[in-house]
Amino acid sequence: MGGGVGLSVHGSHSVASEKFLFAMPETTIGLFPDVGGGYFLTRLQGALGTFLALTSHRLKVADALWAGIIDAHVPSAKMNDLQAALGAADLSGPDADRKVDAVIGRFAADAGARTLPAMMADIDRCFSAESVSDIVARLETDGGEWAQKQLAALMKLSPLAMAITLEQLKRCANRSFEDSMTIEYRMSQACMLPGHDFFEGVRALLIDKDQKPKWKPSTIEGVTRDMVESHFKPVANDLKFE
């Protein structure tokens, strides 16, 4: 989750066991999906990346494999054997990736039933909207059990964090990894300013644990364009890009 994703998802070969659980829960503490989230989430199919970024929805191994977030499922009982096999293998040469795939393939197993495929039509319809308020409107129009569950999740989050996250994904969709990291660095510096929702989110969820953050602004409608834009301005020591 979060930082753990950043340490693994950008690797050449990501392997997960049945104990695996994925989520990008940054919006729950008033932040945004960092650690390269703007890069890899926008490269998932349809509106899946936006859905995961905004709702903090959790994926088990089968769905993460289907989505392309991980490359293989290896049961935890075989992980030590996989590690030993990789250590013993000759992985040199221009076809190193193929060699690694072959070793992993000896230990990979079926990941089980998936839930995401049945959800994708709803995800694409509701989370492809251009703004957070439009996403909420589509969920309200849907009115079904799934939509109501997503609405309940969104209503707990920082309106500002959701708005900057959606803008982040738009800006990073066609950017390189390096440009995406520059964008995230700028966002992180804005989130460090006194009074930002990030401080309140950490207080409410991680320190006092009262689960009652007082977001500013408290409503989606209260988030202005200037508030969002302030998170994307160049800062000292960042990498310039055009």
C-alpha cells in the first residue's frame, strides 16, 4: 500500500503471493497518490486508475494480476524457492528479462477468482468524468449498491485531495516517468504548507485516531481552481519540463 507500491510497481518483474493486498490510500489522509502513482495509475485500463486513486479501493492478488499491477502470482510457500532459483540462475545477457520470466514461470500458480472484470463497466461510466463533482453526480444517478458504496467512500475524503489527485492524473497521463515525478514533487511541497489537509488527515487517522478530520474546504463545491493550480507551480530545486 502507498509507499510499498512505489517500491515494487516500477520494477521489471513484480511477484505477489496470496497474502498480497494493494491500495493507494493517500486521499484518506489528505494527500495524493505519490511514489509514481501519477505515472502507473494512468496507464491502467479505462478509468481504473482514477477509481483506485480516489476511493482507496483494495485489490487482492487475482485482481491486481488481471489489472497488470503485478506480473505473476507465486504462492507464499514457494517464495523462498523462487528466490533461490533466481539467485542460482544465469540472468546475464540481452535476454535477461526472458530468463527471469522463465524462472518465475516455474513457480507461478493460478491466482483464483477475479472481481474487477465485472466492475469495469461501472468504473468506466462513473470515474471517467472530468471533475470530482461530476463523478459524484454519476454515482448518485446510478443509485445502485455499488455506486452507493463508492459515494460513501468519497464523502469521507478530503475534497481538496480528491481534486488535486484527479488533476494529477490528467497531467501525468501523457508524461514520462521523470515528468510525473517532477509534478509529484511540486504537489508534495504544496501539501507541506501549514494548514494543508494533509496535516489534518494525519492527525485524525494516524495520531489522534478519532477518524473525524475537519477538511478545509469541507465540501467539493468549496474547492476552487486556484486551490488546485497552486499544487502544480514550479518550486525551488525541481526539474523543469515543458
